[in-house]
Amino acid sequence: MRISVVVKRLNCKKTEIISETSKQTELNVKGEARDGKANLEIVKFFARKYKKPVRIVRGLRSKRKVVEIG
């Protein structure tokens, strides 16, 4: 399963979904956009949520990402 993710804010108190539609999911992310910390936080967040392996397949340096789950 692939989902489209849009990062709205970085350096938040916690990583959380702020909006979810059938086309995309908007997130606030705890990590900062340095050294891949935000990407790692996104991967860990979805791995905990779905209890499956997760990887970012597109958008490593963008606020718009495609995340593959499972």
C-alpha cells in the first residue's frame, strides 16, 4: 500500500496526523529536516501505526512524500 504524505510543520511536540483523506495524509512531525531526522520519524510513526515495514519511496528531500507500507 502506498500513501501520499504532506508534511505541514516540523519540530512539533509530537508526530501526529492533522488531516487524512483518501488521497493524502497531512502530518506534523517531531523531527527537524536535518540529517534525515524528520524522515526517520515519519517511518517510525507509520511503522507503529500499521505494524508493518515502512519506507519512503519518493520525496526524501521534499515536504510531499510517497510512503510504502508493507
